Amino acid sequence: MTFLRRQLPLLITLVTGLLFAAQYYIPHPSSELMLTSVSKWLQIIGGFALILGVTSLFRIHAVKIRRKEPGWGYSFVLYAGMIGTIVIGLWHGGKETTDGITTTFGWIYTFMMVPLQGTMFAILAFFIASAAYRSFRARSREAAVLLIAAIIVMMGRVPLGEHLIPISGDITQWILNVLNASVRRAILIGVSLGAVALSLKIMFGVERAYLGGGKE
Amino acid sequence: MNFAERMLHIDRRIIFLMIGLCTLIPLLYPVGLAIKVSPEVKSVYDYIEALPEGSVFLLSLDFDPASKPELYPQAVALLHHAFKKNLRVIGMTLWLPGTGMASEVVSRVAREEGKVSGKDYVFLGWSPGASSVIINMGQDLYKAFPTDYNNQPTTELPVLKGVQSLRDVAYVISLAAGSTGIETWYVFGKDKYKFELGGGCTGVIAPGLYPLLRSGQINGLIGGLRGAAEYEVLIGRKGNAVAGMDAQSATHFAIILLVILCNVFYLLTRTSKNRAEQSLR
């Protein structure tokens, strides 16, 4: 059992990891064919992952409703919304329109999901303004630099700013293209090196957290 | 509590009201200030403009309805431009919640431009896997999407004639609201299958994509509502993005004013506290 639970997954990870790292550099037709097949597998596995995610969500909220935990009413709304949408979606074959006529599934999407998500995102503007007023203070020299840069960029990204101070647009471009890009690139390089190191650790079995817990 | 301290603890509903009015009033009474086009948006426009008629243009609408105000106008402007140039348009999405919206915008703009589904454009829809979808499309587009969103077999579509994989696509643009988007298309697509890649994104993720722009990994970037407005100016078709720029100007200035005021009150409070401490000593 230990072989199936530990050694075999580690072996599969090592072999596939090395194989597909090498595949990138081998443009032979058989190597490309292998990549085509495996990428199709990945798409299929992705589909199953979706089912797994939905099942897990159902289970978590079922427990909340059964135990009447705080906020169980929201879980009930989630259940009703999900089951309703799935049933109606399956009934209409997942189509928002049929022969140019909006289906019930399309109605739910257009008139419930789209405005609700839009509203949630739009509320951010109000919270950002309130948070900026309360916390964007020049408490130190570094904070003052950040504050001045933010004000310039906010001015330079809108027509009114460029109309009042024409140079603000060019300064904004310089801040984004030079200062911001170089710092972001440094972060990206660091993150990428970390990802390479983690991949190697997973491939060679040093990092095994993905195997989950359980007895040896 | 003195005046400055009171102002620092102002009721946040006053701030909400201020932002609400700054958004609403310019939408009702637009000023229409001139919009300057940035080089990164011009690059995208110039590249599409230079594509020969019949070239394959893939637009990946990688966003959900939450980002509709910023990215939908970008999609509309890009699609109008591509259809005007008589490019063969492939639409798709890597974001499941955005599928219906993406399908609607592609078919709506195509209808406005008098284009026919299957002949002039195709909407492939969504397929699970994100990065593996891109790899699969790079290997064989018909295996990644055997049918389009309307269940038509993709092998039979005239719009895809001569297109076997991403290698046959002249230009890809990803309109992204998050990490599955422009970066994914670069890492798993452009790097291996050698097509030209451009990007469009929400304002909040735009600064993070400048390194890709500077290194030539993407040839242009349309950032937020401002980018969409610039593109609308370039194609000479002013729409929702240009209309929203006055509101964005007003809200940006409202936030700038609030930040300046809060710092003035903060400095006044700090100075009075310092004075009080000195007098106690």
C-alpha cells in the first residue's frame, strides 16, 4: 500500500516532470504528438476538477446547513441558487439564447449574475476612496514618495489631469515604464526562480505536501 | 478633539456620497476632454491596421462580468476594428463565468458589421484547463475545440480554412482581468508557437504587465477604461469608454483631493500633538 500511496506518485511525478521539461527542447513529431495527447488529458482532468470543486462546495455548505452554523441561511441561498441554475442550465443545454430568444438560463446570467458581479466590483471604488482618505498618509519619507507617485499617476491617467498639467501624462508613462517595470521585473524574476526551485523539489520528491497526509 | 482630528474621522458615508456624485454628474453632463493616445495602445492599433485582409485574429476574452465596465468596451472597439479590416476573427474565453458575455459581444459586434458566423468569425467558447487549452490549441486547434459554441464542427467552418494551430494565427489579444490571461498566453502560447501577442487588461493589473511590454513579450497593452477610450478615439468610434472618462477624471480628482486633505489634517494633528508634548516637558 505504501508503494501505491507514496512511491508510485513520486515516480510518476519524477518521470513526467523530466519528460515534459525535456519535451520543450525536442521538436520531433513523436514528442509533439505526446504533448498533444497529454494536453488533451489535462483538459479532461480539468473538467473533472470542476466537478470535484462543485461537489466539495455542496458538501461544505450541506454541513453548515445541517449544523445550523452561523450564516447557514447564506449557505441555503447558495444551494438554491446553484441547484436552480444547474437544473435550468441543463434544461436549456447550457445556451443563453435559442434562435435569438433569451432562455431562462440566459436571463439568469444576464440579469442576475452580470449586474451582481458588476455591483460587487463597483463598490470597490467607494471603499478605495474611503480607505485612501483614512490610511494614505505621509507617515515616513518612503510613504511620502509613494503618495506623490500615486497622485502623479492618478492625474496622468485621466484627461482632466493631462489638461491641467500636460506633463503629468509623460511623467506617468515614465513612472510606469521605468520605475514600476524594473521593480516588477525584479519581483517576477524572484518568483520565477522560486517556482523553478519548487518544481525541482516536487520532481525529486523533496517537497511532498501535494501527496496529502495519511499513514506511511 | 480639534477640527483636524474631527476631519480625520469624518463619516465615510460623506466620502461615498462625494464619489457617487463625481461619477454620476459627469455621466449626465459630459465635458468631453481630449484623450491623448499612449504608445502602448497605438502599438496594438498599428499592428491590426497593418494586418493583411483575411489574416486570422484571435481575441481571448479572459474576464468575468465583474470586469465588464473596463474590458467590454475594449472588446467592442477591437472587434469593430478587426471586422472593419476584414480579418477572420476567432473569439474564445479562458474564464468560464465570462462565456455568455463573450459570446454576446462577439456576435453583437459581428452583426453590427454585417459578418456571418462560421464564415467571417467563430466563437469557440470555453474549455477547461486554461494553460492546457492554449497548449492543445498550439498543437491542434481542432482537438482543443472539436466544435464551436454553437456545436458546429470546427473542421467544417470556412473561417478556419488553413488554420491548423496557433502557429497559423497572425495576432492574439488576451483581454484579461487576472492571472489567467496575458501571462498565460505568453508562457504557454507565444513562447512556443511564435504568434504575435497583445494585451488588454483592467486598470488594477496594468502596472504588473509593463515588464512584458518593455521586453517585447507583448507588443502593446490596452490598460483599463482609459485604454479602451484611447482605442475608441483611434478607430473613430466613441462609445462607452470615452463617455466614462469624464466620470473617471472626476473620481480620480476627488480621491486626490481627499488624500491631500487627509494629509493636511494629519500634519496639523501631529504638529499640535508635538507642541502639547513639548509644553508638558
